[in-house]
Amino acid sequence: MSNVRGEFSSRFGFIMAAAGSAVGLGNIWGFPTQTASNGGAAFVLVYLVLAFCLAYPALMAELVIGRHGQANAVSSLRKLTNTAWQSKLAFVVGFGGIICAGLILSFYAIVAGWMFSATLEPIAEVASMTQTQSWLADSSMSRNIVFTAAFIALTVLIISKGVENGIEKWSKRLMPALIGILFSLIAYVLTQEGAVEGLKVYLVPDFSSVLNPQLLVDALGQAFFSLSLGTSVMIIYGSYISKKENLVSLGAMVTLIDVFIAFVAGLLIIPAMYVAQAQGVEIFAADGSLLNEDTLVFQVLPALFDSMGSIGLLVSFAFFALMSIAALTSSISMLEAPVSYAVERFALGRVQATWIIGTLVTAVSFTILVNIETLFGFTVSLTTKFGQPLLGMLCCVFVGWIWHRAKLLKEIESGCPEVGSSFFWKVWPWYIRFVCPIAIAAVFLNSL
Ligand code: PHE
């Protein structure tokens, strides 16, 4: 480690970690499902525009706040302030983000637990462990509790090892594995009957629905969730970037990878829906809407895997392993946000802080599990519909209105001296001051 706080050891390491945070269930499950329920290619188009024009500038705001602050989210935001009320606001935004990250982790771990058990199920089948297999397949409370806890425990183990030996090391291994599995699955699905029809729905937009308000709200929410914005996560990851790195291009790389993986996951899931339909699985209601929006992945894919014969077991294992990996590189970032704060604010050891917060998150997770009908949807909406856009917008306000413009430029110029005369610098500060806050507020108000 290059200093006491910990730092990513290389450019590649940072990109894998930040892209690992961004690429998750949101890309492989959320994005294709949203695309399917918002009419296909029009959603893809709007999503691409919003991701690059609104989410990327907002991501840059969070990264630059962190790199400048070299500290947890609350302290980093406080370093930009001059007055007492600004400092209070910094606490609200930084701490709010940390709480948001913890709450997201608590529902994310439940879904990731389903992925874990689905990964093990084909193994149990091959080993002819019939009882275990049916336990793994049934969504019982005992199974869900075991796998949610196992997922959080794994997250805790990685985070307790720190930045370089935990986050960076594991992201560098897991992310390339994920990309390899994803492409192999696409190659298979595209050879199946029905896939071409799915490709058309995915790629040929119906322009008349592009300005549909619900579609805009969904696309913006999806983009914020996917880039992990408004959760203090990108602030803390930014704080581990060396001053020698070019932030503008790092942020752009992370956005590109995130959008690319979502797009590619759509190439898998949407054609897979049509393949499954060709095989007799009911996917759409009579009016063309999705029958089971929340469980698309669990409905469409297992049917597809079953139809493949014995190789289906292997493919099923590969797919759910892929989901679990994607979930894990995201969940470690969610846990890092509160842990880094606890370590710096209360002078706790990293291992101690990680276990304490891991235990708290597990308790919240179990509470959600036990009251899944009421609390699951509530927590998802609270964090992703309200918390993330609002806090992400306030980070833009910090950079655009509270921080001194010359100091901001100086921070970005570190590692990228020519930035002052670049296109980025001509456009971005206006985006952060006006376009992002207004656009996010408009979309947000619309969703109320
Ligand atoms: N970006 C992750 C995904 O797409 C989720 C996430 C949200 C991660 C917030 C960290 C913080 O699945």
C-alpha cells in the first residue's frame, strides 16, 4: 500500500474496482428487464443518452470530490465548504449516501443470495443430491436466510482485507471472468430459434415512445443505480485514486464499461426471452406487457437451460455464477462506503469496523426478508427512486455551486494538465451547475 489510507495500486486496478461496483445485478438483471417492460429499443436509446449526458457528468462530480478530499465521503464533502450550513449539508449528503449504500446492500444481498443458491443447484443435481437440490430450488425462508448471510459474510471478508488486497485484487480476478462467461452465453443463445426476433425488439427503436415520461424516469433511475451514484461509493473510490491519474478518462472508461455490459446483457436476455417463448414459455400478457416483471430472469432462463439437455446444467451454473460475481464486486463497494467512514471517524480498525457494519446490515437484511412483501419494495424505492437521484443531484450542487471553480480545475488538472483547454472543461462545469441538477430534479419531480 502506498499510504496509510490505502490506494489503488494501478490504473487497471481502479478501473476494475469502479467498473466492478458499477456492473452488477443492475446491468444484467435490471437493465434488460426495464428494457423489456419499456418497449425495447426506445428505452435502450434513451438510456444511452442519459448515461453519457447526465450520469457520466454526475459520476465525475463524485470522483473528483473524493480524489480531492482523500477521505471518507463526509470529510471529503466537508473539505469543499466554507460556512456552517454548508458543512451541515455536507454531513447530510455524505452520511445520507452511506446509509443509502447500507440499505441497498441489505436488499441486494437477498437477491444475490438467490443467485448463489441458483449457482449451486445444478451442482447438487449433477451430484444426485435430490434433497439438497429441492431445498436450493425452493424459495424457503431457511434457504434465503442462509444464502443472504453467506453473501454478506463473503463481502465482509473481502472488505476486511482493505483496498489493494481486498477490493482491487478480487475485482481484477472477477471482472474478466464475468465478461468471458457473458460472451459465451450470448454466442449460444443467438444460435437458437426465436433469437432474431428478440434482437429486432432490442435494436430497432420505436421513436414515438422516446419522450414518454415514465420511460425517462425509469431510464434515469436505472443509469444512476447502475453507476452507483448518490451512495458515497464513487466518492470513496475516488479518494483511493492517485493524484497522478487522469480522472476524466478514468471516469469515462468506467461509464463505457458499465454501459457496454448492460448493453451486452440485453443482447443475452432479450433474445433469450424470445427463444423461451418459441419453446412455449409464457412471457407476455395479451396486451404485450411482461407477465412477470420481477422474476424475468428466473422464469426465462431456467426454461431455456432446461431445453438444452445436459449441457444446460453447465450453462445454468455459468450464468448464475456470473450473476453472483457481478453482485459481489458491487456489494463490496456498498460496504466500503460505511466502513471507510467508521474507520476514519471513530478510529476503529478496519476488520473491526467491517464486522460491526456487516452485522448491522445482516440484521436489516433479515428484517427485510421476514417482511419481504412490505419492506423489500419499500427499501428499493426509498433508495433507488428517492435517495440516489436526490443525493447525486446534491453532489453536483456541491461541485457546481459550493466549490471554488479554480480549485476544482486544479484538482482535475492533477494528472491531466491539459484539461483546462479541453472540450470536457468547456462543457462539464455548466453541466454540473445547471443541466444535471435541473434535469435530475425534473425527472425526480415527475416520478412523484
Ligand atoms: N451499480 C450496481 C449495479 O448495477 C449497484 C450499486 C448501487 C452498487 C449503488 C453500489 C452502489 O448492480
